[in-house]
Amino acid sequence: MKLSDFYYDLPKELIAQHPAQKRDGSRLLVVRKNTGIIEHKTFKDLIEYLNPEDVLILNNTKVIPARLWGKKETGGKVEALILNSIHGRAGENSNEYEALLKPARGCRTGSKIIFGDGELKAEVIRIENGRRFLKFNCNGNFGNMLAQFGEMPLPPYVKRGAMDADKERYQTVYASRDGAIAAPTAGLHFTKELLEDIAKKGTDVGYVTLHVGYGTFKLVKAEDIKEHKMEKEYFEIENEVVEKLENKKGRVIAVGTTSTRVLESFSDSVSRRTATHGVGWTELFIYPGYEFKAIDGLLTNFHLPKTTLLMLVAAFCGKDLMFKAYEEAIKEKYRFYSYGDAMLII
């Protein structure tokens, strides 16, 4: 399957630069896989499509303010995107973090970078595959320093600087586990009130964790998409959620591609049969031809062309029907990407 098979044209004005005024006021495109019927709704109408015996699974990762602005000792400005979690898999007490630096040229091993007024300092200790590994030296906890000097890492197609409002809106209302460098955007539409109403209806709600990292957004460069290699991302699935899935009587609806990858990864693992708590790393790449084992429905945003996220949606929806839905969304001027509208596939 070719990379060019996953291209579509999108008018730039449909790329959302700000979130909807109200989270659940976003639009919702509903796609019925079996019939091909497409419906236009508002996100708060989602509850109409959930049944009392369904299980709704959301990703509770929390976005960290992972973008830092600093300067080299020589004076040149540097932008740093911290790629791994504050509670990174190198250990909570580690002060070494993988980062993408812009501009990378000139940031050699031994280069020193200063953030803030010198309260936070870092040194490039090694370079691997174009990425820099920084060792931080600061007075106090690195997480506190990041909270003080870091910005929310809005994606590059949002053509504005991060604002104070993004600290709330580029975060789900149920985010609880520090570690992501990007929001699980399908969850941005939920309000606490909507989640309460869904629970009152009898739909079971559960949470998994996948810390959204660079792997989710790594560009697919191979024309034969099967040659693309996903990077590992950390996930957790608790005993309580495993029991919900084991005892389910209705459908499993995954909120977002990240929740989908957790559920599908865990369903394939030996621990699914032998353990009550799944902790691990996933590099699962889902594209058309993949046989889904864990989910029956998918709630997701509209994704960029030629991305692994779009390929996952195509695998679940069917590529032709997915592109038909995207064409309809463009025609009806839905808002696309992270701060855009949502699509429910059932």
C-alpha cells in the first residue's frame, strides 16, 4: 500500500487555530460502517449513540509544558521540545531527557543551553539519530522548572504562539498522568458534565494511559507504508479496565487513536491472558488490512494526510468510506486537526 494513497487536499482555512467556544459544542460527524450513512451532529449528541452496556475507553495522559525557549552560551536562540515524560521511563529522578532542538546545527556534544534567566541550564551530552540528549542542572525539581518556563507544545500547524488558555484547553478534563507531548485530541471535546451523563445512562467509562510521544507524529517517508517503523510509546492499562473489557456485554468504543493502540496492543499480548495489570511499550502500526480484536467503535478527530493516525482510521472505517466522510466534512466546512471537530465511526 502506497503512502500517496493517503493524501487529500484540505483548504488551509479549515485548520482550526483555536478550540471551539465550548468543548462539547464541537461538531460531530457520525459514520456508520455497515451502511455508509453519514450524519451531522454536535458533540454533546454523542450520548445518543452510546448504549447502556457499552464500554467507553479514554486516554488519561496529561500534556506537559514540553516546549522550552533558551539560548546557547554563544548567544544563539534555541527551541527545545522535551520528548520523554517528566516521569520518564529513564526514572523519576533522572535529569537527562531526550529533546528535539531548533536550530540543531551548532548544538554539539558539550554545548550548553540556558533557559529563563539562568535558573535552568542544560548540556548536550550525546547525539543519536539527529536528536540531542540533555542533562539538566537546576535549582530544584526539573518538573517544577518545566512548569515555570515551559509552554504547551501546540502542533506546528497552529500558526500562533501558545496562550494561557491553552494550558486548559489543550488538555482533557480527565487528564491525570503527566507524560504526553501532545494531547489525545479526541478527548478534548468531553466535559465533566457529559461524562457524568454518559455514566448515568449506564455506559461504562474506563481509562487507559498512553503518553503521546514523537512516535505518534513521526513522518511516514517510505512510499511502501509497510516499511515505516513506529517508535515505542509507554502505556498502562489497569486491572479495573481489564475487568470491564472481560465482562463487557456491549461494544467497546475507543476515544482516539492512542486508546485504540493501547487496547489492540494489550489484546495481542501474553499479559492479556496472564496478568491483571498491563504495563508496557507499544510500537503497533495499524493500517488497512489490520484485523481489529479489541474495539467496536472509534471516536477520533480529523487527521493530517499521509500520517499513521489517518491510516489507523482507514483501517477501521475502510479507506473509501473514510475519504468519503472526509470529503463530506470538507464540503460542510468542519474544523480539522487538534483543535478541530470529531468523527464517530460505529
